[in-house]
Amino acid sequence: MHGANRLASNSLLEALVYSHRIAQDLSARPIEPPPEEAWPAAPLPTARGAVAAAVAARAATLLDELRSLMWAEAGIVRSDAGLQHAAERLRELAQEIDELYTRAPASAQLVELRNLALVSRLIVDCARSRLESRGLHFNVDHPEPDDARFLRDSVIVPETPVIPYISGRGPQ
């Protein structure tokens, strides 16, 4: 046993011995059902609670996709094709997030997701408009800095305003 699992040291053998001893002890005890009051009835889910749980699960999935997309297509090394793909997928994600936002109860998670999607779109739009590589942001299709056209600040104005969330009061 130890030869096949050297990292476990004595742990594997101890687990085997003690689990056997526990099983013997439990099998020697009489089985008594617990009293009724020991197990209170679980509350039935409400329709609102079920919707909120489904929305929270979908929001978490969308957040994971948003993070993966931004890392893969708008990270440190970028390409025109990757940024185009990111822009298209971000439009689709924004539509789905807006649908969730309009039919679900307001939550900090959903507002944060909506704002992250907006910031992601702004980052991708800005990266697509700067056809150069500068600092840590490298575009394989435009490997050199272009001081003549881009040695200036970028100002991007979002098409959708950011809606702040104040805890307990919903979107403002």
C-alpha cells in the first residue's frame, strides 16, 4: 500500500484501518430513527427565489465567458481578428445581459456584470481604433508604435451609461 502511494505516508493506511473500525462500531449500534422535530421541513422554493437562483447561475456563467474572452482576445497580445471576434461576441453578451437585467430582480452581481461588459466593450473598441503596439499592449498585426497618429490620449464615450448600484436600493 505504501509503495504505490509514497506521498500519502501513513495516511492511506490509517484511513483504511480507521474506516474499518468505524464501520464495525456503527454496525454494532441499533438503528433508531431521529425524532420528527430533529428534521424541520425544508422551505419550498418560491418562484421569485427560483428565478433569482437561475439568473445568478447564468450571470456567473456569463462572467466566466466574459473573463475568458477578454483574456484570450484583448489581453496583452492582440490581433485585429481577435479584437473583431471579441467585439462581435461582446455585442451578443451585452444583449443577453440586458435581457437578464430587465427581467430579473436587481442584484449587485447583475449590475456588476453589466458594467464589466460595458468596460470590456470600451477596451475592445479602443484597442481596435489604435492600430499600433504601445507599452504592454502588443498587436501582432501592428507591431510598431505609431507616434504620428497615436501619441495622445484616447477618449471613448460609452453608448450606454453606467448605472451605479447602491446596496439595498437597486439601480439608481
